[in-house]
Amino acid sequence: MTKANVLVVENEFIVSKDIQSSLKKLGYNVVGAVPSGEKALELLESDQPDIVLMDIMLKGEMNGIETAEIVRNQYSIPVIYLTAYADEATLAKAKVTEPYGYILKPFKEIDLHTSIEMALYKHKKEQEVERERDILYSLVENKEKDAMNEFIFVKSNSKLVKLNMNDIYFIEALKDYVVINTNETRYTIHSTMKDIETKLGTDQFIRVHRSFIVRLDKIASIDFPNLQLENDRKLIPIGGSYRDELTNRIKLL
């Protein structure tokens, strides 16, 4: 099993060496060891470890808590605090950054190992939950979009009527008008076949003649040069220039 890459951010050189030695004994890969928050952020620009061990008291203008907050917000890398400070004020500031662990120095290697493994496991599970949530949101969003695309509004008797596109059988051109035909109703509107094609889309509808657009799943039979729709005795002509497109769109055995 591949061991994790660890960044050590420790103020004291000797302590840092001791931590690195313990990590290597445990089989982890130390990708860097820096004494300040500024240096840690510089390293993160080029190398992003799996986890960061962060001392609270650091050299430079930033302390470990401030650095950890940036690491969490910008890089989403788990942070474990390694510190000798356990007073209430320090803990209160540290917990706001939502660390994945808090180890007091001096520490034992078993504590270091346990804390790192628990933090990595927790972070992995959180990422899985986030991915599942993003997939769910995407499915819901696409479903809502699909639902919106299932309806159109047509003008009938000076009012807009919502029409389920599943109910449309065919559209027929009549001079400057088009007639939208359902199994029970006809809606005559001032439009063009080209405009209707654009608004209905080509996933569910197909133009079979310069004067006719039909819904694909309503086709009951085809006997060139005509077709017949379900629950409708009307024969709809198939134009010669549209025949190949129709043949390609239907599932033919």
C-alpha cells in the first residue's frame, strides 16, 4: 500500500528532524519540512501533500492556525496540529480551522501514526461524500432541466396554454400558419416550420415533409411514401429528401 506524502511545518529545527525521522520509520514520505507558514504556502504552490503536520507557533508573520485556515480553504488538505500548547484559548482558535487531529508534544510514534491514518481516512470519506453530493445535485439539476423541456406554451384564444410535448402527434404547415395536433386538440398559431423545428428540438421530433413534423415515438407504421401515427388514421406523406433521415432515425431490425 502506498504511504501518504506528508509536509512538516515546524518552528524548531531539532523537533522537525525528530518528526521527519519518526515519519520515515512509519513508512511515510516526507515531501518537505519548513519553519514558517509562508514557506509552507510556497511549497504548496508546486507540491501538494496528502496531509500537513502543523505546529502552531511558527517563524514569520503567520502562525500555524492562520496557515492551516488557508490550507483548508484553498487546498482542501487535511491538517493535524503538532504542538506543546493545550490551553483553552489556543484550542478555541485552533478548532475553528477544523483540524483533523491535535497531537501534544512530546508525542509517541504510535500517536503520530494513528492520528495520520485516522485523518486520511476521514478526509477520503468526506471527499467521497462530496463527490456523491455533486453527482446527486447534477442529476437533480438535469432532471429539472429535462422537466422544463417537456412543455411548451402555445397561444390559444388570446391566452397562453401549457402543452406537454409528449401529447403532440404532428405539426402541419398551412400557408403562414402551423397547426399543432394532439390526439384531442388542434392549436393554430402564426409561425413557420423552421421556427417550430428549432423550438421543439430534434431529439423527439423529425421533419418528414416540407409541410409535416411528427413525433418519432408516435409513428405506428411506415409504408413509403406515407406513414401513419398511433390513434390517428391520417396518412402523412414522406418527402423524398426526408426519407433517408427518417430511416436513419428509426430503430430498424
